[in-house]
Amino acid sequence: MSKIVELVNVFALLSLLAVGGGTAVLPEMEHVTVERRHWVSDRQFTEIYSLGQLAPGPNMTCVALIGYEVSGVAGLLAVLVAFFFPACLLCYFVSKVWDAAEGSPWRDAVQRGMAPIVIGLMLAGCYALGKTASYNPAKDWDFNLLTLGIGASVALILSVTRINPALTILAGGAAGFYLLG
Amino acid sequence: MNKAEPRVSLGKLFCVFGLIGLTSFGGGIVAYLRRALVEKEKWLDEDGFMAALEISQTLPGLNSTNMSVIVGRRLRGAAGALAATLGMILPGAVIVTGLGFAYVALRHDPKVAVVLTGVAAAAVGLLLQVTLKIGWKQLIRPKDLVFVVVVFVLVGIFHVSLLVTLIAVAPLAIWVHRPRTEKEAA
């Protein structure tokens, strides 16, 4: 039971800190769930996030799987509610009064000021995932060149084509199967 | 908006958002939302959609669930917000749960492990590309780049808590972009 309370506390706070979307809390989530609480390993965290890219809908529903690793189905449901409900509740009430701020020049200042912060957080998220997924010091250089190459290829393909990103993730899995096996 | 329009049923709200939640693979949910809400159902006009999106992006939380809350509330109040949000989250949550069960059962199989390694390596590339696509303006403007670097170093390298980082950096970043009076700007 105390594990459930801990899960709810951690993910409810992350919910309210998710400025600019779910991926902005990735680095903080990785640090808290992997390094501080040891709920999942570095590798599990990265894999859970990656699985989320293969499911439809909001890509952060995958955080529920961290709850599953900690406390089974009860943990899964607790994390789902804790991660989505607080931010939704906040949005419900703030969007009611938001129109009152219509035309305030500060609204624009908040948006433009927060933009670089969100980008910094997203880059930190890339780093948090990449330090396991793209460059693994326990493996040799051939292996790491392949994982770095897969990531770079995906980024490049998505920059120049309009292919569905989920397909590139599947292609990454196929590349892993044939090249890393 | 909805002048004398027939009231949207909660079931309809759940289904429309549920279909988006079920079919929007690979991110980019905003495009799916626009198609369904503006073009198909005509629940919002273009300006209404952009206004709702602006709120969704500024407040914490996922854009997709915030949009569900806002649109659901406008159409059917609290019950509508709940129906739309559940519709958005549930299909993906059920599918990710299925993937998770398979993952827990199979992850130690060496063949599955190499597939997961490839999937994870690709996911980093996807996240990096999305970050660069939405952030290139911030990365080439020196007064924004400073904040990008500071936040990356604090949170990514030194693991300073996100709450502390936001309290310390956000007011400064907003101040840099503060509204100027005409005289100052001139």
C-alpha cells in the first residue's frame, strides 16, 4: 500500500510539472524512478518509453507500466490516474478563467519565455534516454555505432519525409533484430 | 460557437475522442484533433481551435488531454470534460498495458532484447527530431539558447529538481520576453 502512495505522490507532482507536454518531464521522471527510487532499471525505463511510441494516443500513457513494475495492476491504475488527473483538473479550472486574460501582453511573454525551457527539458530527455539506448558503455564500439546509427537514421528520415513516426520505431526494432542479434 | 446547435451527447464525445486516441499513432495528435473537431464535427471553428490549443500548450499536462478537457467542458461541462478525456486516454492505455504484459513476459528472451534495443535506439532519434523541429527557433536565437543550455545542464546533467529549476529559471525567462511599452521598443 505504501508503494502505491509513493507512486501517486511522484506522478502527481510530475503531472503538474509537465510544462509544454509530457516529454518535458522525462529527465526528471528518469532520475526519480531510476536513480532515486530504483523502481525500474535504466534499461527498463528506456524500453518502457519506447513501447509507448508504438501505442496510439498520448505517448505518455506508457508511464503506467512503471506502476505495473512496482505494484502490479493496482500500481498501473494508480500511476495512470496520478499522472493524468491533476493536470486535467488544473486545466479544467484555469481554462474557465483563461478568457479573462485574453489580450494581456503577459500571456504572450509567458509562452515565449517558457519555449526555450521546454526545449532544454526535451534535450535533457533525449540525453536521459540516449545514455542507455544510444550509447551503452558496457558494449563494444560496433554495437554502439549501430545504436547511434539507428537513432541518427530515424531523425534524418523524419526530417526529410512525412512517414508515420511509429513506422520508424518498428523499423528500428527490425534493424535491432537483424543487425544486433 | 455552438449557437442553437443540438446538444452533443456524452457518448458521442467519448467516441469522437476515443477514435482519435485509438488511431493517432506516432504522435502529432494535434493534426488528428483539428481534423475531427474543426473539419468533421464542426464543434470548433479555426480560431476557437487555436485558442484552445494555446491554453493547452501553456498549462502543464499533455496537449492532447488538455484539449480534451477544454473541448469537453465547452460542449458538456464537467461530465463532457471527463468523457472526452477518458476517450482520449483509454484506448492507448489499454494497448500499452497489453504491450507491457508481453514485455514483462518476454524481455529476457535474447531475440526480444535485441528488438527492444533497436526500438529504444530509434525512439531517441524520434525524440531528438521532434525537439529540433519545434525548437530550432529557440536554438538559433542567443537569448533563448542561453535558457535552453542552462535548463539542459541543471536538469539533465546535475539532476536539479524540475520544480526548483522552474521556480528559478521561468520568471527570468518570462522577464526577458516581457511586454515592452511602445517607448521602450522604439
